[in-house]
Amino acid sequence: MTDSLPITNRSRLRRSHPRGHFDRETINAILDAQPLCSVGYVMEGKPYVTPTLQWREGNHAYWHGSSASQALRAGRDAEVCLSVSILDGFVLARSGFHHSVNSRSVTLFGTAFKVEDPVEKLAKLTRFVNGLFPGRYADLRPDTAQDLKATTLLGLKIEEGSAKIRSGGPNDEEADYALPIWAGVIPVQTEIGAPIPDPRNLDGVAMPEHVREFKLGSAYGKKQE
Amino acid sequence: MTDSLPITNRSRLRRSHPRGHFDRETINAILDAQPLCSVGYVMEGKPYVTPTLQWREGNHAYWHGSSASQALRAGRDAEVCLSVSILDGFVLARSGFHHSVNSRSVTLFGTAFKVEDPVEKLAKLTRFVNGLFPGRYADLRPDTAQDLKATTLLGLKIEEGSAKIRSGGPNDEEADYALPIWAGVIPVQTEIGAPIPDPRNLDGVAMPEHVREFKLGSAYGKKQE
């Protein structure tokens, strides 16, 4: 049986129904592919959106930041909307109206909770580092009690939300296919560049595999689950 | 004199002050570099974030979508928060705590307005297409009155907000530089792939220059302003 989120009033898609997905497999794949996210919250009735990195553990998404962060203080025990969107391409159609983008996105709704327990907090942050860079955490100078205190960690249970995916070429009006207009897709993707070692690295310290072989989303899929 | 936005209570940066920028040149450069944005708004007291494309004309940012869109209806004459964020790299430090990302982001606040006048609406949408693909709009089947009616166009005056930029290598605790840990930056960038022509393109229709030479942000900087 496919494990899916319920379709609620705020998570159902008003338009483009075929592009909507509620199964966890699709939602998780998008969350795991792109750590960059936007967290929306409300302060004094007004909307705020903060870019940050998210990571997933099972049916929870987490993000973190400075304990001094206004966004993290506002998000605690408050309603948030977490959005991840990946631009996969520009879709050039035969009319301006039918131009579009290929993309994968996830929108999650819920009440954020703060992870207070230092042991759990450290475990989550370890997972965050190792999720991006498999095995890196064990090589690092351990986080101190002060480091942990200065870090606020928020989580959200993945229980309300949806994914939206658009792929493929343009969908033009049938009559427009007779026009001599170039249509198609310009693909967009994220490229990882050559790592830049810190000039203060000690002599003889080799570039680790998690840097040499770095790939977005790789750790989650291949090494941890 | 540098043209800058005022520093308001919600746009000032609580932390990392040196990373904050309020001058229009910096803000505009980030908006022009990345059309993908997240628009935050409030419905019935709850936060919503919708990914969409934005474009800039002078001191205004615009975005559009279906007139049936809940996000666009909610955003009209309502407070919104428009966020653009570009991930430039992962910063690997010698402790988990000092890991970071290099990024450029802009956060704008204000009340969205709807562009109702059909002539102005068409002009803005033309600019949107030509901003991404210089000269393309003139080649297309013109938008119909129905196309325009089905499109809602929202705008936001760029008058409150800020940019935040982090670049360079890790900033570790001085003592940690003595540790034999690889530190540095893994750069991330957006790559444009080879265009994929629609199989239904007519024979002899050549790939236009705005497709062959497509580059994100190029049109704004070089051809229109």
C-alpha cells in the first residue's frame, strides 16, 4: 500500500491536479534532493519567509539556526509552511501564455516543535552533517555544550502537505502547432564545482571522500536508509 | 549617493550584520540573477509559501499565475513576503557548529497590488518573457484577451527589505585551525543544459539565439537596462 498524506483543504491542489502528489515516496525524494528550503511563518499577523536548509529523518523535517534568530523563535510551537522547490527547466511554448517551468516542489504545513533534549539535538545535528557529507561528523572537533546551546533546532512532522511536479515539453493549443515557432525545453540543473580547500588546512590533510564524491541527495538515498 | 532601502524593524538583520545589504544595486542584482522565488502570505492567520517566478522592472517586482490560484487571490492587496535565495556553496568547517552555506538572498516585504489594466498587464508579461528570452515575445502567437483574463499579475514595490550575502571560506575558532581536518568550500551553481526541441516543431524552424545563448539573468543586465 502506498503511504500517502491525507488531502486536506490547504494541501489539495486547486489547479493542475495531475501534477499533485501526496505519497511519501515522492515527497521524501524531493525533500532529500534539495536541502535549501523556505520556511514561512506569521508574526503579528504578517508573513515572513526565511531561507534555510532542511533535512529529513523518517517522517520529520528539521531545520536549525542561531538561538538568536527571530525566525526560529517565531517558528517554535507555531504554524509554519515549509517549501522546497527545484527548478528543472524553462518550457518555451508557442504562445506566451503556455510558457511554463519544469519543477519539483513540496509544501508542508504544520506546527513546528523545538528539539530541547541535548542528546537528541546532537543526534539530529550529526545526522544533518552526515546526511550531506557521509561520515564527516566523526572527523570534526566535537560540538561543545555552548555550540549546542547557541543552536536552535526545529522540527515538523510530515503529515500535511503535497508535492507538485511538472516535467516534459510545452502543452500548446492545437492550432498553434502549425506555427513556425521554436518550442522546447531549456534544462536547468544544479552543478557541484571543484572543492576549494581552505588555505589554512594543515599540510598533508587529504580531501575526504565525502568532499571528492559530494553529490546532493546522495547520502540519504544510498547510505543511510 | 547609493540608493538604499530604509532599515526597518522587520528588514534589519538581527544577526550577521556585515552580511546584510540594503542598497538597491545589491538587491536588484540578486532578484535579476534568479527568477525562482517564494511568496509568503497569510490566510486565516496561517502561513503559506508558494514557489513562483518573479521578475523586476525598476523598483517593482512582479509575479503571475492562474487567476484561479488561491495564492494569487490571497496575495492581492495583502501583505506578502517575497524571498529569493541562491545557494552558492557548502562551507565545511572544522566543527559542525561552524559549517555554513555561501548564499545570496533577498527578502522583500510589502502589500501586493494587482495589475488590472490589460495594456499594462500585457506590457509586463511581454517584459517577463523578453527578460528571460530577449526578443522572444515578438515571435510568439500573441496572447488573446482570454489568455490575459486567465492570468493574474501581482506586483510589489521594492521599498522594504534586505539582501544577505555570505561568501568565502569557513570561519573557525582559532584553536581549531591546528586540527588535521579538511575544511573548505564545495561550490554549487546553476547549469543550463542543452535545449531540447519539441518533437512537434516544424521542419526548418531554427533554434533562436535566445535559446542557444540562454543565460540566467543575462537579459536584464545586458540588453534592457
